[in-house]
Amino acid sequence: MTAERFDVAVIGAGANGLVASAALGRAGLKVVLLERGDTVGGQGRAVEFAPGFRAAPLGIDPGWLPERVARGAGIEPVDRAAADVPLSVMVDGGKILMLSRHPKRASEAIRAYSAADAAKWAAFTALLRTMAGFLEGLYQRPAPDVDARSPSELRPLLGAAWKFRALGRANMIEFLHTMPLSVWELTDDWFEFAPLKAAVAAGGIQDYQQGPRSGGTGFVLLHHLVGAPGGAVRGRVPWRAGPDAFVEAAEKAARRSGVTVRTGARVSRIGVGDDAVQGVTLESGDEIDAGAILSTADPARTLLDWVDPVWLDPEFLLAVRNIRRRACTAFVLYALDRILDFPGPAPSNALAGLVSLTADLESLERAADCAKYGRVAEKPHIELTVPTITWPHLAPGGKHVLVARVQYAPYHLREGDAWDSARRDALADRVTAAIGRVASGFESRILHRVAWTPGDLSVRFGLHEGSLTQGELGLDQILFMRPVAGRGDHTTPIAGLYLGGSGTHPGPGILGGPGWLAARRILADRGRANRSRGRAKGSGGGAKRNGGRTKRSR
């Protein structure tokens, strides 16, 4: 078939692909956006899991949309909902400790269990906000280049150092102390009430196959707080209009900028010749010529599955193969005839946020240990949310959706066991029983339930082994080392092939951030190439003019 020619082909129409394609289209480039699924949106899209019931389980945390990213992609403002209680935790007796994002209210709630913890809460949340705020600055710019030589290359590195210095001596020390720390140690340093420590620490192991005792989980906690409102210790504020409000706004921006959107377009190969990309071949056999390709898919899938290895250095290939991207999160979705009933007061705004069922750090660590050896814990870490409190349109009138996020559920089960229907049902039974222990009559309210294991997420959303992050947030896989050391600038060894998914800087949860930075890199490289061609043309033209004058003088 005759190949169609584009300036840039963007692979993947999730948040990063939509933002990148919109930004490139606004710059005047001819762009095609290729999406394997039937609709755009990636992990952020809502899906129907039972007749009339919809949910976006992978978008429980809606992420942070930096203003400069939205502006650069031409995305119209998307309002957030008025969420007051992003996190709650079940305590003994079926009571709920609600951690309002207003420190004074949260402190008052904590005081019923620990006066000492209540006195520290405001200072703790303020420190987290300061440290996460520093990361916000880093995440809106290209990763610092530690190999920088020229003044222009050194400028971002010096800028990051200056912003770090602006934190002040005490906060610099706290930041350097927290980054490599385990969330077990961090919460132990501050608090005494076990359920409070477990609820906070869970942010450091979110979608991460490590337990709370693991070093570097302090950084993971901070990463997931980037863009969160002050006073919050988990999660960003949801969109007012619905879970896919951002996706809809980003798709409109992309189409407005002239981007050609193709759904059902599964990539089979990225063509390379003379160490530069030539185009994309789809599973359908269609060929798309492109001067540049920006893949927002998993870096390992892009480089190991779609590119012929002869074009890549063996050492680089080894580094890509060694990217850690272990999946450990499953979901159980429930269609309910009415909302949960907890003993005692349980305001609905608690269920609109996250409700943690894990009462102590030891339980988190034991669940992580099970996953380490290919088992699902008898008591996995479970967090609940009822999205229909914020968005009633996700279910028929008066009915509700409950989403249970479950850790740790490894993709690889021990001794070659597979996630068959029996094991999937066993996981759902385990989660249902855990909810039933704190919400009386829960099972009688279930109209329908479905469990999504990491394997299911792989099939439904095209995620490698169900990994939600395209690469763990270990300290050796962030900034200029994401996805691999020396390639934090979104380039690859192949000219014209760029990476812009959550497996690149700045990572997951920064809506469109990796895609936007990758798009800026493409535009910068094109600008340099055009200037270089212009100088070469000018030099050649000058020689001809000189030659003409010489000829006339003779």
C-alpha cells in the first residue's frame, strides 16, 4: 500500500500522546496519532464493566496537569471537583479516621486517637508540600544533564541547583533525608498511631512492588504528591465533570491543531534505515512514513519489540531489558444497588476519596513479601473509592460504583501459575470478604462484580504485564536515569525516534508531562537542523555569488 507521509507519528493516545500531538500540531507540523484501542484516553478513560455502570479504575489518581503543559498543548481549562477528604482509614470498631486536606480539621480528627500525632500533623503536611513543590519545578523541565559541558547545557542543571538552594538549609536537609528513606522509617519518625502511619505510608508503595521498609519509598510518596493540594498526604483532586474530562479536553486540543487521529492502529514495526527512523508499519499492513516518531508506549516495548535490534548497541539493549517494571496492582469493580453502610458516622465525602483498609505497617510489609515470592496475600492492601458520589452519571439513578484497588497482586505467580478464572474469582472473593468485615451487608448490595488482574490490564490497556508506570520509581530510574542512564532527554540512539511515555522523565502521574517535554525536544532538534541547513545553504549561495562576481570581473 502507498504510505502516507507525516512530519511526526505519535504512538499511543493516552495523556502523553494527546498532549504531545497537540503541541506538535500547534507548531505547524503534520502529525498522526496512532492508538491501538477503539477510543483515545489510555489509562484515563472510563469503561463500562456492567450494563449502565462505568469506571476509570486506572485513573483513581487523576494526576497533575501543569499549567504550562496545558497552555503549550492548547488544552482549555478543566475544573477540579471540591474534594475535601482525599484519604481516610478504617480503625478498630469500624470507625473511619478522615484526613481532610485542611490540616486543622485533620488534626482534630487525629486527636481522638493520638494527641501527639495531632500536634505534628500540620508541620508534617507542610513539609511534604514544600518537598513535593521542589519536584514540581524539576518535573516541568527537561531532566538535568549531568554530562553537560557548554553554558547552554549547564543552565538547567544550575537552575535546579538554585531552586534547591532556595528551599533553605533545613528543608534541603529534610529533602535529602527523605528521598532514600523508607516510608516505614518516615512515618515512624513522626507518628505513633498505627492506622495513621499505614495510611500515609501506602502512598510510598502505590503501584510499586516494594514494601514500606524498602529504601526510596520516601521519594515515591513525594512523587505522588506532586500537584496535590496543600494538606493532602494522598492523591490529587478529581475532575469536576467526570473521570475522562481531561481526556476529552486533550483530544479536542489535538484535533483542533490538525492532528490526524487513528484508532485501532496497532504498531507492529518501526522502520529504520541509515540509523534514522523511516516510518511505522501497522499490524493491518498499513505503512506510515514519518520524519520523526514519538512513542508514548512502554520504552522497553518500543525498543525491544518494534525496533530491529541490529540498530541498537548491545550495551544499550541490556540496559533497556533491565528496566524494572513489575506489576503488582489489581482492581475489583462493583456495581451496587446502594452505597456502603459503615457502622458509626461515615460521611459520603470520605468514600468519594480513598478509604484504606490496612491498619498497620506490618500488614503492608507482609503483603509485599507475598508478592515478592509470587503469591497474593491472604490480607492484601485494599483501598476503596466510590466515584459515583462525585460523578452520579457513572451508574443508573440511585445506584453506585465501588472500585477496590488491590496490592499486592503480582503478574508472575509462583511455579508458573497463571491468572485463570478460578484465581481471579478467589482474589475477588478475598476482597469482597475484607470489605464485608467493615461494611455490614455489603455482599447483598452487589449487582455485579469484575476483577481485573495485571494480566487483564495488559490485554485491555496494552500495559506490559499490567504495569501502570512503564518503569518503577526507584531512585535509579528517575530524572536523567529514566528510562535508562543517559537517555533522560527523550532521545534514543536512533535519529528521529523519541520516547515520551510515563516510562520517561518525569514519570507517571504528571499528565502529559513526558509527552510535552518529548515534543519540545523534537521541535528543538528540528530547529537546530533547519538552522544548520540554512547555514549550509547560505554558505553555498555565497560561493556562487562570489564566483559570479569573479567571473564578471574577468
